[in-house]
Amino acid sequence: MSLQQSTKDTGEFIDQTTEQDTGKRHTRLALYVKRFRRNVPAVIGLAVFLVLVLVAAFGWLLTPYAIADIDFMALSQPPNPTHWFGTNSTGLDLYSMTVHGLGRSLIIALAVAGLTIVIAAFLGALAAYRGGKTEAVILGVVNFLLVCPVFLLEAVIAQKSGGSWVWLIFVLTLFGWMVTARVIWQLSTSIREREYIAAARYMGVPGIVVVLRHMVPNIGSLLVVQFVLGIVSTVMSETALSFLGFGIKIPDVSLGSLLMDGQKVLSTTPWAFFFPAGTMMLLTVSVALMADGLRDALDPNSAAGGRA
Amino acid sequence: MAKYLIRQVLAWLVRIFIAVNLTFFVASAFLDPASNYAERRPPVPPEQIQRMLEPYNLSTNEPLWHRWWDWLTGIVLHWDWGHSPVGEVVNDQVSFRIGMSAQLMMGATIVAFVIGVALGVYSAARQYKLGDRVVQLISIVALNTSIVVVALVVVYLAIQINRATGSRIFFVTGAASIDVAGFWPSLVDKAQHLILPSICLVFISFAQYAMMQRSLLLDNIAADYVRTARAKGLPQAKAIRRHALRTSMIPVMVTFAFSIPAVFTGAMLSENIFAWNGMGQYMVQTILKNDINGAVAVAAFSSLMTAIGAVLSDLCVVWLDPRVRVS
């Protein structure tokens, strides 16, 4: 308990100094790092996530087989020194497919999480700042999209694309921003009553600038956490779409499409399912642990801030 | 209260109406009913395909505007949601499948809620001790694992068990065997089919209740009224159960109420993996078979369920929390 108290005190102390002296800005970052490192599962999550990113980026260097290279001498082989994750019934190397699928899922997840957070932050903060008609319109659209059968619309539109991942990013972003926008709007409504917003307003700062320069940075910690959680939910939706055959299709490969292939041969060549499934689980769980640690590290009021 | 409720319901009905119509136009733009006949041998000429689609109100010979009007008036005047491109009646499909989904989902959702709340209370009462850490870890893994992975692992294990014992203890597809008669045998048969998808659904959904219940209970355990209860001489367990749990369960119940309707379409992936003929499977099939009318009916159903969930959770708050007054 005393540890918790002291962290809180230092937190406030440093906050005050940074506001007066911008030269000491890095101390705040150091504080965040310190708090984050106290959360052991979060550090493990970050390490696993970084390893996965490295594997997705450079893993193809470790194998002579490309995703489309068929090894006719090795059909449905269990894992062995040549084919680390084994091969499937057509002789495709599962290691290179998993690495490629991981990269594909990561790109989609990062892009969608990034785009949705930008849209949601802007619209959510704008609605809270402007109030009145703007707020009514934005919230009306959000509430309407919440009742829309989002997954069905995503599937209907995505299946027409022929498996293009750029198209999938577009579809997932189009129907993915509203829940986050609602959360951001809720937090922003409390911020808009603060003195510094009123001060900016009375100084004649234009509305857009107030939103972008004063409101969005002050909900920064929420944005970071929502961004990281967005990665998890995007990986899940992408997997669901591709697994059902509406998302990524041959010749491209994602973790979801690998799971679809793996399902068909589950009882005969289980490694075709277990390697992509394990990779996906590592990805989502590590990112979720990271989000947990970030939430505690960035939020000065978090109850678990110093203790965990 | 009644006034507030009526206003809410009306607003939701307007949203549902717009959402369903939007889905109709999106589905008409992206789904091509004619492609169901494209694979036929001998090949059917395109004009003939359009003539075959005409009685189902799916032919592109008629302008989209007309088709929309026929579709809408059919629903409003006769409650007729149309036909699939090969002539199945959407109404029959939906009414059959709602029952199938309910069979699977109701039990799983209630079990997940009970397990979730129990684990949440257990770990909150032992904050930062070993039991709490273990529950937290399991919850975070369960919450962030795709149901595809969970379901296929369960299927794999079931197949292994069946092989090892040399008998069919678990059925990995379908809802019932056709050759089973009598009350007790069919009950056992039902259980053999239900158990695997239920395990999957419980595994992915208990964690949200557990984590929510834990953090809410922790907020309340330190509250003044719980300390008062302890000071009066109540044991900690009783103070938690009688005082802290009562208030902290309200938001969890609200989430639960909100999730009851969502379960129908939420089981989409597990229904597909376990070949369960429910609404979730129907949704995927309508898209794969370019069944515009079927897809729109699923959309309408899921929008309605979302709206019911939202109204239910509003009611739940008012009902459970005496401090909330709606004007």
C-alpha cells in the first residue's frame, strides 16, 4: 500500500514539473516504462508480441520454401527438420504459410486498429466538444450502426472482393469504429467541462484546433489502450471472416484461412491446424496482456497502478 | 417510465427499419442470385435464369426500386420475407432455426454467467493471492482466444477420446441422431450432441462476467457500508455476499441481459463448426448461396435482438437499482 501511495505522489509531482519545464518530458515516459515493467505478464506479452512481429517480418528468410512452393516429395508430412511445421496434403510448407499468414493478419490488424482509432477519436471528441446538433448527428449514426448487423454486412461486402486484404481493411474499418467512438465520446464529455478547454475557447481558438490539440491528447492513454484492444478484436474478426470463406482467399494466406484449411484435415494432419491456431493464440493473448499493462501504466488513477 | 419506454422502443424500431432496408440494398448490390444456376449442367442461358428468378422477386430484369417495393409490401402486408433463389421459403427456415439456436445457446449462456460470477467473487475475495492470479490468467486467455481455435481443439480432443474408447461418446456434428427412439435414449443422444458446442460457448463467454464481477466487487468491498457490516460483526464472506455483491452485480446483470439476444447470431462460428442448423449457420449459408431475402431476414432478426437487448438492459437497471429513476 505504501508503495502505491509513493508512486501516486511521484506521479503528481512529475506531472507538475513537466507542465512548467518541457525539457524534462522524458521523465514521464520513464515513469510509464517503470510502471509497465512492474506488470510481469504485460512484459511477457510485449516480448512475445515483438518476437511475433520479427518472425512475421523476417521469418521467410529461414526457410527455402515460399508459400506457393509445392514439395511433391513431402505430402502431409508431420513436422521435421526440412519442414518445421510439416506440410499439408498438397505439399505446401506450413511454416512459410504460417509466417505469411501471421504477417497478413498483423498488417490488417494494425491498419484497422489505427484507422478506427483515428476516426473514433476525431468524431467522439468532436461530438463531445461541439454538443448540440453535431453531437446528436454523430451519436445518431453511432447508435444506428450499433443496431446494424455488422458482421453480416462485412461478410456480404468482403466476399465480393475476391480475397483482397486491402478491401478487408476497408470493410473492417467502415463497420469497426463506432463502439470506440462511443467510449471516447463518454470520456470527452467530462473533459469538455475542464478549465483549459474553456480557456482555449475564450481565447478564440477554432473548434477543430481545440479538439485536435487539447481534447485528443488528454484522452491519449485511453486511445493507446483502445488501439491495442482494437488489434485483438480485428484479428478475431479477420479470422472469423477468413475462416468462413469471406475474407482472405487463395492465393493469399491469413491465419483465418489457414484455420479453415486445418479444420478439414483435423483428424488426419492435426499439425496443419495446431501451428496456425497456436500462433494466433500467442498473438491475441500477448496483445491483450500488453493492453492490460498499458492501461495500468498510463492511467494515474488506476487502482492497480503500482501494485501489480 | 412508460413514456420513456415507448419513446425508446419507437427510436429502436426506426433504427431497425433503416438498418434492414440498408441491408436489402447492400445485399442486392453484392449478392448475385443468378450465380446459383451458373453451375448447372447443361448450362442454363442467362435469360432463362432471370425468368426462373422472377417468381422469387430476384430477377434483375425488374428495376431494384420495384423489387424493393414488392419485398417491403410483402413483409408489411403478408409477413412474407420472400424466397431463396432456389425457392425455399425464408419464413419456414427462420422459424425453425430460431428454435435450434435457442436450444444450444440458452443453456450455455446461463452456465457461463453463473460460472463467471462465481469465479469473479472467488478471485475478488482473494485479491492478488494465488487463486486470484490463476483465475485472472485463465480469464484473460479465455477472453482472447478465438472460438474457432477453442472449438477445433475441443473437436480434436473429442475425436481422440472417441478413438481411444472405440465408441462414439461425443458427436462432433449435428443436433440429433435420426435413428434414436424413446425418451431416455433421445435425451442421452441430445446431451451427446449438445455437450461439445456448449463447452466452447461457455469457455469463451464466462471470462467477461468473471473479470467484470471481480473489478466491480473490488470497488465495493472497500465501501463504507461493507465496513459497517463488518463492524457490526458479520463475517467477511457474509458481508460480501449480502452487501457488496448485491450492488456490484447490477452492471453484470445488465451486461447479461444485453447479451441474451445477441447469443442467437453470436454462435455463428460454433454453429458452423458443429453443423448445428441454427440462425448463425443460416446467416453464413445465405451469403454463400447468394440468398438476398434470407440474408435480409437474418439481418432483421439480429437487429431486433440487439434492440431487445438494449431495452432489456435499460429495464434491468431500473428494476435492480433503486437509486435510478427514469423521468
